[in-house]
Amino acid sequence: MKEDRGHEPMIKLNFAGIRTRKELHQYLEDKLQLPESQGESLDNIYDFLTMAAGRLHIIVEGMSRNHTRLGGYLDGVLRTLRAAEAVTEGLTLEVREQMDADKEWLDNPAVVEQSCAYSRPVMVALSDAPVPVSGQEGLMYRAEGMPCLRLCFANAADVQIDIGGVRYPFLETDKDVWTVDLPLDPGFYYVHLYVDNCLVLSPFLPIGYGHCRPANYIEVGPMEEFCLMRDVPHGTIRHEYFASAATGRTETCVCYVPPGYEESGEEYPVLYLQHGFGENERGWIWQGKANHIMDNLLADGKAVPMLIVMANGMVMTECGAGKVGLKHELFLKELTQDLIPFIEKKYRVKKDRQYRAMAGLSMGSMQTSMLIGTYPELFAWAGLFSGFLHNLVGDHPDNSHLEQIGKPGFSRSMRLLFRGMGRQDEFWKHFEEDDAFCEENGLSCVRREYEGGHDWNVWRKCIRDFLPMLFV
């Protein structure tokens, strides 16, 4: 996608988040708008740029961050771009140092707006010094782009951080000042701090809700461009309360209302979008950046304006001995009998199933599958992100909804069934089991694979790809 630098077209190439050569070539093909398969060869890229570039400024970022994965091959890409620049009039190349490149995304509101935090990420100009001179705590970046944490814990003897099951020990670099470098790829990470083997929550890192509790997380940059806030019209985020007969309580939901809603007077389609186990209705905004993703898609003309409604799917019920347990049936009842009527009464939305979609990630995908199978008259569009047609919860999960989904007419009645998962997802075998179910029952779907695991980095890509397919 070309940007405008005054009167000169500009393309920004950021290699920081690319993991494989295949991803790299696809990225180059998309960003440089090459003919199909031209991005698979460096010689082809050279030929295309030298023959078709005209006036074009290319900015390259993220080289140092990605060098450990792609190494000399990434150097070859840079040599190809430099060679094309040398012989092509009007083609200019700018390779930015990691620190300069990071400054732009660090100031983006999508990065600095946090669900709860008292510190924002900063650049550390001293690449050799173990800690910055200032007393600031939180996530920082060294000049070469390495993310690091600097936190203060008085009288601590041992500080560690757990990220994805891997523990990184902090070093006490000054009295009560603890620092650790994090050799992580760009992306979202839940983090768990242990001080003298006790789990603690830091107010100097973002705090969201995950793992059934308030939890710290970090966003290692640069954040992918489709998640960033751009200078485009923005939708609004509204926190609503509604009475739930299903639970006997007042429940909450979060609504994304698209730009122009107040002025248009039109009715809008609705997507009901669910989080995963241990999270809540705010997850798709704080962790998922769904509002920024949708704003950008709307601005680019790639999606239909719609409301997005996010409810708390962790509906619990007492199960004896003072314990509570998750009960999907209650959530299904709440969404269909309480939440949908509430939304359709309060907002100008279309009430036909052709204009109602259901989607979710992980546990939310199971709830989505159960909803479209139990209430096929309500939804014509569905998305399962890192998700499952089968219900996997409990010792003897109820999968009666699959009887409806497996019927010959079900697939024809659905406008879209989207299924996406990361190739490194721990639940991949269940994704393949659902592949077999779809094939056996003639169930049509759009199937997407992504690089990554069972995390928000994949789910952001799922929602980015799913939204443009809705209501068209």
C-alpha cells in the first residue's frame, strides 16, 4: 500500500514481525503490489522495481529485530533493493535505525492506550548502559530495538517473569532496581511476575483481564499496521448494562458503534463477538484492538459498517460445596433471550438473521458453534477463531448442536462459516478433527491458517480477515 510523502509515493517495509521466507515473500508481494508470484524471487523483485518503479520512496524498518530469524537472506533483500535503487531513476531507499522506526509506533494511541497502566513504553537511548538514567519503570526498548523491563521491588531477593511458560530472571542492576532483556518477537504477550516466588501484579505494565484474573501484559513492537490507530473516522466504544433473566443479574456488554451512526438514521447489521476462557467483554478492545482494526477497514472501504457487541461469556453457576462452574447453556440463553432483544431495542439494527453474525475465539468459538447449531434461525454468518465446532469443555461435553450443523441443508443456509487457527496452536489436532467433520458432512467453510499459537496475535489476524467477509 503506497503512502504519500508530499508529491512522492512512499512504501514502508517493516520486517520485524516476519518469521519465515514464505511470509517475507508474500509480504513483499503485497506491499510492493507485485504481480502474483513475483515476490517469490529476489531477481523478480529487482526486475519489477527497475522496470516499473517510477518515482517511489521505500522505507525499510525492522532489520535488526528480525536478523536472528532470517539472517543473511534478509540482507539479500536489502542488497536487492539497494541494487534497484542504484540503477533506477526516481527510486530512493531509506533504511531506518530500529530506534527511529520504533518512535512512530510507540506514540500511536493503539499502543499507549491501556486498560490500566501507569507507565507507557519508552525508548532507551543508551544501548550500553544496563538501565536508563531516569527512574521510570515499565517496558522499554534499547537503541538496537531489544525490549526490556525495568521494575523496582524493595528488598526482593529474586525476581522472574513467566512468558508463555518460559521464565526469564531479572538482574538487580541497582539497589531495588530489577532489569531483564526479553528476546521476543513482536506481538502481544501475557506476562506473570514472580517476586520471591510470589505472583504479583505490576501497576507499571498494562493490566487487562485474562487467566480469570487481572493480568499484566506487554505489547512488543512494532505493532502490526492493521492494528494501529490511523487518522480516519473512529467508531465509539460504549459500555452497556442489561437485565439478564437467564442469570438473574444485571450484566454488561461493550458495543462498538461505527462512525456515522448518529448522523445516518440507517439500520445496521450486528456482529456478536466473544472472548476466550478466563477473559471478559473488554478483551476484544484492550487486547484485540478490534475497534482500530474495524476503523481502518471501514476507512479503506473493505468492510460494511456494523455494530460489534461483546458480552461476558464467563457465565458461572453454583455447583455445590460453595463452588461455581462455567455453564455454556446459561450464556446461550442470555445472549438469545436477553442481550439480542436489548441491543435491538436500544440501537438501530437490522433484525433479520441475514444481518446478524456470531463469532468468537477459543471458548467463544465453541459458544458460537453451539449458538448457530441450537439457534440456526438467528445467525447466517459465523466465525471460529482458534476455534472448534466441537464443544471441548467438561468431562462429558454436550455436542448435540452438531446434529443440526451436520444436516445437509445447514451449510446452504449459512452465508459464511469462517475457521482460522495458528499452525503452532496447541489445539491444532482439534482443528483437523473439525476439518474431517466438515468434509464428512459437506459443510462449506472459509479456512485460514496463520503463523502463531493460541494467542491474540493470531486472533487479531482472524478478525481482520473475517470482518470484510460479513454482510456482503
